[in-house]
Amino acid sequence: MSHSPNRLVAAIVGGIYLAVGLLGFTATAGIGIVSTTGGYLVGVFEVNVLQNLVHLAIGGVLLASGLAGTRLTPAVNAAVGAVLLALGLAGLFVIGTESNILAVNGAVNVLHFGSSIVLLAVGLGAEKPPAPARGAGKKAAGSPPA
């Protein structure tokens, strides 16, 4: 893998989300796809089948982007970060309501907010082209013509 921070972060976060999505199925036996309550993964993260599928999709997109090494990886990181930020914000309002179709709880919101911060920071801030040197392209006073 190249030294791209975007590729590295996409691959790592994607792998984590794939693992969380797969492991989530161990906690959702007998729970409906869009149940407003879920099973507990590692005793902390409340998950249902739909949330596991969302985590698998997010993980797959990030991992594919990170491993493919496309120029789009920063945009993918930023886009997925924005989606996770939106999920986290929505989660603040739906916990304890019938609208909580992903069965999110506070721990899941922290995961979504934390992931969004990392992905947005790397996607929007890493790999920027260096700024041109001060005075680049200007001739020094008294220099001979080219």
C-alpha cells in the first residue's frame, strides 16, 4: 500500500466496519431487521440486522477504496465521513423512539461520530498539494533577463 494517509485510513476503518458488521450478526439472533431495539455487541453497542448491513456496506466501500488506491479515496473518505456524521446526528434524536430503525444507542453514536471525525479530517485535510513557495515565479530585482 502506498504512503497515502487516505488509503491507509480507508483500509483500516473499512476493515473495522466490516468486522463490526459481521460480528454484529452474533448479537442479533431473533431480532428483526428494523427492530428499534437490538442485541448487544461486546455488551456495549446495540445493533440490529439493518445496522449490521449498513456497517458492512460502509466497510466494503472504504476497504475497496483503500485497497484500489484510486484518486477518489479522499472523496470517498469525506463522503462516508459525512454519512456517518449524519447518522450520528440522527441518532441523537431517535434513541428511545419508534424511528430508531437502526437500534442505535449512545455507544453506537460515539462510534459514528468518532469515525466521521477521522474520515472527514483525513479526506478533507490530508494529501493537499504543497503551497507554492513565497515569491515563486517572480524575478529577483536586478536579475538578468532570461
